Amino acid sequence: MQHRKAEGPFCRDCGLATYRQLTADSLWQGWWGVYSVVVNPGAMLVNLFHRAKITALAPPNPGSPYRPMSPGKPLFLRWQFTGILVPVAILAFAALAITEGASPPPPSHAPNADIPAWALGPTAPPTASPRSAGYAQAGECLRNKNTETWVADRRPDVDIVPCTDPRAQAEVLGRTLFGVCELDYPDADSSLRYYSTGHPSGMDISGTLCLRVIR
């Protein structure tokens, strides 16, 4: 981190040229350090304070033996002005890191809420009976062997049963790939997310069954 300072006396043109040059250097060179990235915005604010005083200075004296400096292009027309993107990128990266680091709230598991089910069937359609619950069709019924009625269960043991079976707990209205049953099945009051197994990288989400709870 470096501190550079230019002292007068200045005429208006020389002062403006000096202000623009030093501020342009800060816009491009002032971010590359742990402390600089914090100090540099304050330095440029101080420069703005001095600029207000510079614009109030007298113009160059025509009779002066010295040639006044050219103010040059305004800051926003200089290539160094693109350096303002550096702090913007730093802030965006920090915001993204904070967002990704935030822990999501724990899921709600109220009765008849969505039931996350794990590994309820192979990737290929089964050839043996009984069929996996993930392959249930509309009009068929399910039961969770772990409970007497259809309630929230993190690891249900679900199989397909006839709807005339007194053990039937929920009727399948249909299936959705997006997990939002309310759009296609307004009568659904529960759902069952099912997954396929056997993929080398782990589990693949296969879809969601939209259900009407019987008991």
C-alpha cells in the first residue's frame, strides 16, 4: 500500500489535472492489498473534497511564464475507470459466499406433509412382484408399513396394496416431475418423493407421487 500526495499552489487546470491523475491511479492500483481495499474508498472520498476546492481556483494566468497542465479526459472516460469493477466483484463474491454458507431451515414434517422416501426402486422397471412403490400408477393405493395411518415419515417402508385392502392409507392421483402436486392435482393432500438407485454417482431423483390420504 502506498500513499501519494501532491501539494500546490495550483491554478484550476493544474489542480484538476493532478486530481484526475491521482484518482485514476487509485481506481486501478488501489485495490490490490488487504488494507488497500479498505483504505482506498476513503482516499477517493478525500479526493472529492479536494476537487471541490480545485474547481473554485482561478484559471491559469495568461502572463505566467509556466505552461499550465492539461486537465485531460474526465475520469469516467479513462480506461482506469474500469477499476471500479474490482470492489463490485469483491462485494458480489462475498455476498455469494454468505448466501451459500447460510444453513437452510429444517424441513417441516407435519402430518400428511410431503414424505421423503429413499431408494424405493431400481432404475429399470421391476419384473418381479410386488412392484416398488415408485412405480405405482394412478388409481392404486399405498401403505407405509411403519405406521397405522399415512403420516410424515423420514424413511417410510412403502408398498402397493389394493384400494379395497383395509390397510390402504393413500390413493395415487398421479405423478409429477417437479414436485408441485397442487398445480396438476388440486385434490392431493400429500405426496411421496421417490428415488432410483444403482447410479454410480449416488441417487437420482425420479419424481413425485401425488396422493389423496385415505386414513
